[in-house]
Amino acid sequence: MDYQSAGENIIWTGVGYGNSIAINLGEKVFIVDSMLNWELAAEWREMVEEYFQIKVGGLILTHHHPDHVFGNQIFSDVPIIASTGTKDMMKNFQTEYWENVDQAEREDWENGGYGIEGFQFTLPTICFEQTYQLKGPRTLDLIRVDGHTTGSTYLWLADTKILIAGDLVFNREGPFGADESCNIIQWQKAMEELIDLNPDIVISGHGPTATIQDLTEINDFFKASIDFIQDKLVAGFTSEEIETDPKFPDYYYSERKERKTRSIQHWIRFLKEIG
């Protein structure tokens, strides 16, 4: 199993789509996001406990997407912490979709690496509205900002200036912005909040460890995308014309063309609705 160090913390670097981080607060270790597969989560937890020689004290969720929460059952014996927005989105996904999927769909999920055989949907047990703090020799702040999804949360280790951004940051990878709850305006404002922290290390939800320069590049992309869509809507262009315009701003979407299309389509709908 491979991992990368970030101060006193370690980051999973194996297969698993979203990044998972083990945060050492001095007396307790918390894992952030449980990846897409409960078997991978079990392997990661075992490795973390061996590395730090301490039992994991809890799981923290940055948002509700399956590639970040489908390993939750491995942490059912410890607190699972998330924003109320994240828990609400998980419950909605469970009741409105997951409980109604047929066998063919489950096989598609299994083939996608989600480890459906033996899977148990596991919800957060401790929830907060806007902020939450874990204290020890080191203090960890959890701050909900929404944007990427309802409930999206970032984590801040002030003493070491380490930012765990979740999927607010797709570093050098086209960001997924097609979730039904994605608010591109709020996401861009959240990026400015992250930049204002002036972090030394940024652990992204997807992609390599980032710098403040990377955050600035992502923020510029969001601002340019919002301005582009709004200007085109005012000028009377159709959604299809905006979506297919070759001058639409880009950010590392060359290998994620479908993701870019779906994200732009959602942003156009959202910006139309809010005027």
C-alpha cells in the first residue's frame, strides 16, 4: 500500500478515486473520507493504525459522494462526523435512489470498483451545522461552505497551516460540478475563503497535493466560467451554444470531456435560474 506524508499526516495514494487522509491530532487519529470501497477502507484503516500505533478515533466526511463515503461501514464502531447537509444528502441518496436500484445497476456499481457485495449503507453519527472543532495537542477545525455540493466541508489545521479541501479542490483535474446541489457561485466564494487561509499545504479531494498557486488557478477558472456563462446568457445565446463554444474556459478537462459537458450544463441551468 502506498501513502504520502503531509506533516504529521498521511494520504492514501492507492486506487480509490477520492483521496483519503489520516490526520494525527497528537492523541487521536482521524481518517477523512472512506473512499469508494469498504474493502479498501478496511485495508487503509489497518495500515493507519499500524503506522501511528493507535486506534482510529473517528471518521470525518467532507461531502456525500459515493467515492468518499462507501467505505463508512468500516468505521461504524467510532464516531462518523459530517455536516448536517452531508447527512441529509446521504439520506436522500439512500431513500430516493439506492434502495430502488435493480440488480443490473448494482452490478454496474460493482464493476466500477464500489465493492457492492457486502456493502452496508452507513450514515454519520455526529453532525454539525456550520463549524465543528476537534481538540487535542493539535486542533482541527471543520468548516461547512457548500458549493461543490450541499454540505461540502473543508478541514483546517491552523498550527501547521494544512488545508484538507475535499472536493472543493480538484487539483490539475477537471472539477466535477454536475451534482444537483452544486452552486458554482458559492463554490467560487469558497475558493476565495481557502486562498485567504494562505495554507502551506493543500490536500485535494482528487489529484496531487496542491499549493496556493493551484487554488488561485482553480478560482480563476470558476470566475471565468461564471462570467462567460452570464455574459452569453445576457447576449441571448442558447444553452447548447454556450456549452459547445470552443472559447469556454478550461481547466484540465482533456481526459474528462463528459465531466466538463455535464458540469457546464448544470452551471448554465443554475445561473439561468438565479438570473
